[in-house]
Amino acid sequence: MGRPRQPILSVDKIAAAALRLVDEGHDLRMGDVAAALGVRPSSLYNHVGGKADVVEAMRGLIFHDVPRAVDTGVDASGWEAQLRSLLRRYRESFARHPRVIPLLTAQTVSAPSVMAMYDELATVLVGCGVPESRLLDVVTVLDSFVIGAALDVVAPDDVWDSSAAATDHLRRAIDASPRGRERADRAFELGVELLVAGIAAITV
């Protein structure tokens, strides 16, 4: 029998199987990934070094479809629109796979497609005047905001019980607020505008 034209396994196939398992609520175990692919666990190690490699490959898959923020250079007058667009896409990528977030935040980022996104983000920020001495501070703030906003997308429709509020201010705010995705989207867009204004305040 001739050899198959394409290998049965690849890093992307392993990552995709792992991603499906985690999305379904399973812990990430190499044995479970192998079972999902119909191979022995030892076969996986011909393509990945271990669980950390699988997590990074999963990160790469999640961000693979995030469009490039910029092509060449940065027009300082348009950085706000570029940043808003990138943050929205970044949030949507995380929001599609919320169960993976704890795995991703527990290890160093190295996936090429993800580092490319951070390179583009850095280009936008430096291009609009963020000093390099503050660049990682700003990136960390944006990361924290987007990760929280992504988790908020999959929060319950009713995040707070208004009947348990101790003040009329909070009770009225909860009762008047939209529910579900509409509430999450509205809060996210407000956060983006606050961040844009804050970044503008520290530009040189």
C-alpha cells in the first residue's frame, strides 16, 4: 500500500482536536486528544513536544483568522480606528473559545500568528506616539481588558440580581440595563473609547 499523500497527523490537526475538546468542557489531556484523533498518544509526540506546544498551537488557530491591523506604516490620524478594529476582532477570537483562556494566559506567548498580531498592535501604538518605555504597559492593559470583555460575552444574561442590590442607584441601573450580548457589547464599546482616550493622553 502506498503512503498517504497527506500525513494523518499535523500540528494543526492536533490543535484543532484539542480545541474542540476544551470548547466542549473537557480538560486538556494528551490521551484524550489522541483518542479524538484515533491514534495512540505516542503518535502525537512526532509532531508536538508536549501539552505546552499544543496550547500554543491552539492559540495560533484561534488567532489565525484575525485580520491584519495594518499593512505598511501607520497614519497617526487613523490609529484610533485601527485600534478599535483590532480590539474588536481580538475580543471575538477569545469569545469564541472562552474555556481556552485560562490555558492561554498560563504560558508565554510564542505562536507566530499571535506574535504577528502583537507586532501590529505595537506598530499602531508607537505610530500614534506611545513611547516605547510605556508600550508593554499599554499592551498589558489592552490584553486585560479584551480578555475580561471576551469572558463577559459568555456571562449569564442577568449578571447581577437587582433584588440583592443594597442601593437604589445600583438597582435602577441593573433594571434599566440591556441584557445578554447587548449589555456586553455596549460596555465593551465604552471601554474601548475610554482606552483610546487614555492612550491619547500619554502619547508624545
